[in-house]
Amino acid sequence: MDRNPLRLRRLRAADLERKPASIPDPVTADRAAAIVADVRERGEAALLGYARELDGLGEGPLYLGPRDFRKALDALPRDSRELLERAGARIGAFAKAQAASLSALEVPVPGGFAGHEVLPVETAGCYAPGGRYPLPSSVLMTALTAKAAGVGTVWTASPRPARETLAACAVAGADGLLAAGGAQAIAALAYGAGPVPPCARVVGPGNRWVAAAKRLVAGDTVIESVAGPSELLVLADDGADPEIAAADLLAQAEHDPDAVPVLACRTEAFAARVEEALERRLADLPTGEVARRALDNGGVLVDPDLKTLVRAADAFAPEHLEILCEEPEALARKIRNAGAVFLGAGTAEVLGDYGTGPNHVLPTGAHARLAGGLSALSFLRVRTWIRIDDPADASELYRDAAAFARMEGLEAHARAGEVRGRRPVDSGRKAPAGA
């Protein structure tokens, strides 16, 4: 069937100004809320019912474990197995370096010391989409990052898990996989079901059902952000290669019909060259129908003023920001709101998707204004401590604490501080041997 020439929707700068989305569409929100509440109330029985009804579980197992993962990894062709292992090594190395960047702290205070220690959470639930495409990369990005941060128990969830997904669980060191998706999987990870424990962190990308469920459980667990559907804004000047811009826009568009690919450029001539490149590339793209639908969600902003394009990109706060301009680093410093930034023509966005190191689980829907992407830090807690070794030297601290307490009308607080200033206090530290 003949098609009209592809033409992206023309956008104004004001069209890219948006607030972080607070709720999904009402139908999705209501249905997701009912599923989450049911799984929370009835646990495994409800989960199994939804997995069969919505995920096509059939008679296969609902839960899989390390033996299943190892078997899948061993069954992969050698090149596929080594690919997973290479990507996993890079992701793990980056995550361990991130975790090490947040270190223990000790500073002196009158009479003693104060500080913090960095502790991983005990459990994490990691979602990997599996409906339209198997995404073993998301298993590595989530479960492997959690393990690199020191999380003890890590469960993954993915509907109809492919062999590659199970193999990725082996590389990541996951403790289990729930063969379910959508809101029912998020609820199970948050509240527990069967062998799945309630998880202190629930993370991972997904469709609108996953995003809606993550918002619902956020009061009972910690989510990294609302991650999905995918977004990309390509900021390009006339010196950019339109083929590269088109290729990267399609790479995001093929994710999901709800994906949002946007081009921001300075001239209609460049926009037209990108549209021609898109049309050529769509002709033989196996995922072309999905990509065409997603292109309708985005569009192109044309403005000769680069400052206007930069402001619009910042207002859009995209999940992925790709800068195909001269001096991309200088422009990136002017754009504060983006989940991940890709600098220059040599830096394809797919390098972020597939294991260069930084995580591909990123905030969408303008949530880049509120949060960063998933990282090893997402699975860590900072616990502070105070130790007073010499209460006499801490007299000023006690006096100030008492004064503050009385300022706030809390007399017992004041007296709890003062009692230490009036009597000897055993700090609990033993004198060194031979002292």
C-alpha cells in the first residue's frame, strides 16, 4: 500500500514544556490499582491468576531459580553467552565504582565523633520487560547492579522469560525470577507472594501498567523513578548527519507505540533530510509499524535560535538526550534536566542501552527533573552515627541541645541532655590494655 511521504508533527517550544506526570490515564490507573490491591490481599493465588490471564503463563512454572538460570546460560551459543558476560562485566565494574564513590565518613565533634556508614538494602525486586521483546539487558542493568551494590537477595520479574533472559539472571547472580509482568509483578515484588519476599527496592523499566503500579506501591517500598515508556530528544545543528539522527530516533521509536522520539533542529531543510532518512530506514525495518506509531507521539521543533532549542530540551526533561552539535559538552552544561546524555556523533544512544557501563533504567515523563537514573546508589542507605567519648568536652553540645528543646517546648528532651552534663557518663569504650 502506498503511503504519503513521512512528515513529523511540527512542534512549538511551548509544546515541550511539561510537568512530571503524576498519574497515568484513568483506565490504566484504576485497573492497575485493582490488580495491586488484589495481589497485596490474596498473594500468590491472585498473582497466579493474573499471570495466566494476562501473561499467558500456561502450565509453566511461575518461579524459576539459579539452576534454571545456569541451564539457560549453558544452552546459549558461545558468542551469545560471552556477549552477556562481557556486558555484565562492564555494568558490574561501573556499578561497583559508583558504590565505592559513596564512602564511610567520620568527622570530629566536641567530645567525640560523628559520621555515617553506607549499607545496602537487604532485598531488591528488579523488573525486566518481556512482552513485545525479551530484554535480558534490563536484567543486567537492574539485578546485576543491585548485586554489585551488595544487596543480599535479588528477585527479577519478567513475563514469558526467554532463554536469554534466564541466562542474564545467571550472569547477574539473581536469586529468583517471577514469570509474570505488569502491575501484578510489581505488586508481588513490593508485597511478597509465594517465595518472593517483600522487596525494599522495586526498580526497572516497563509499560504504562508497570509505571502505574510503581506509583501505587511507592509508599510501601522505594522505587527509583517512573521508567517508561521510552523517550529520546535529539538536539542537532545543520552540521549533523541526518542519517545518524534518523537511526537513533527509530531505535527509540521501535520500543513501544507509546515511545516519544523528538528532534530539535535549526532549519526546515535539516528536518526534511531527517524525514527522508526516516522513510528510507522504515522501508525494511522489521519493527517499522511500531516505530511509525511512536513517531506520531513526538515530532520536530524547528527554530534557528540554538538557545531556544536548548531551553526547550531542558523543559522537556527527556529520558535520553542526544546532542549532535558542535561543542556538545558546552551545550550539555546548559541542560540540567535529562536522564542520560549522549555527547557527539560518535556516541550512539544504544551504547547506553547495551552495557557500556551507565544504567539504561532512566526517568521518563519529565521525572528527570526530580530524580536521576538507576545506579548502585539506588540500593544503598546512609546510616549516621554519633559517639561521645568525653562528655565533659561535649558540654556545649548538651547546653545547646537543652536550649533548642526548650525553644520547641520539649522539656524531657532538654533534661535528657542536661543529665549527661551533671554526672559522669560511661561512653562504653574500654581503656586500652596496660593503661
